[in-house]
Amino acid sequence: MLKGEIKMSEDLIKKGQRYLVYKEYEKSIEAFTKAIEAGCKNSEIYRSRGIAYIMTSNYQKARADFDEAIRISPDNARAYYNRGLVYFKIKQYEKALKDFNAAIKLNPTYAPAYLGRARVYQVLGKQEKVEENLKTLIRIGEARLQRTLGILDEREIKEKLEELIKYGKFL
């Protein structure tokens, strides 16, 4: 890529991300597609466009983008997680579980993958596995909150996280 093409691709990627944040998914898809056509083909562009496709319920194209993101960067835990979401949405629960497990194997503290796994187990009626994953999610959340906010009162953190779970903020 030439210097001018790199700048154009970077601008398109920024536009795509901005459109994604502001929930303008079609515009986001268009910007990411133009960046890819301009020769910028990293896993995060495909992953981001895949997220936009999920939000427009175009699960086939979303899965194809996550497949490409994983092909480019097989250690991208978030791409496995995102593809797992696609499989969950189309009710292919075993494939979703496989991808959530892959994401966790790559990044054992990647909380969204535990949540995804809990959702699959909930649909499959495996309550013990749901609780196990939610407990792990709480432990990860506690550790992050403590690191981020310097909170030392574990009881308070557990109460807040259990309240979120109770009122369905996680599921």
C-alpha cells in the first residue's frame, strides 16, 4: 500500500468504528468494506465489520468475517467469541460452545466468553454449568474492579455483581 492509500484506509477504519459506536451499522459496513477493498486486511477490520453484520442480523456475512478474522489471527479470542455469538443467534449451540471455549483457552480472563458459555448452558438446561460460569465471571469482575478502582471490599463487589445477575443484566 502506498502512503496515501494507508491514510485513506485509516480514515475509513476510523469512520467504520465511529459509525459502529453510533449504531449506524450499514454505514459502518460500507466503510469497513471500502477499507478492505483498499487493501487493509487485518483481523480487527473483519471482526468489526462482523459485529456490524450481527447488529443487522446478517449472520451469514458476520460468520464469514469472523472466519476471516480467525484465519488472519488464530489467537484472536474476541473473534472466536464473536463467532460464538453468531452461532448462538442461529441456535447452533454446540458450535457456539466450541468457540466460547476457544476464546477462554486463548484468554482465560476474557469475561464475555464465560457469559456466552453461560447463555448456551442456560438454553441447554445445564443450570450447574450456568452457575459455574457466572461464578467465574464474578471472580473476573471482582479482580478487574479491584485493579481498576482500587476497591478492597470484596463483599461489596459481590453484592453489586449478584444484583446485576439477579436483575438479568448479564443474561
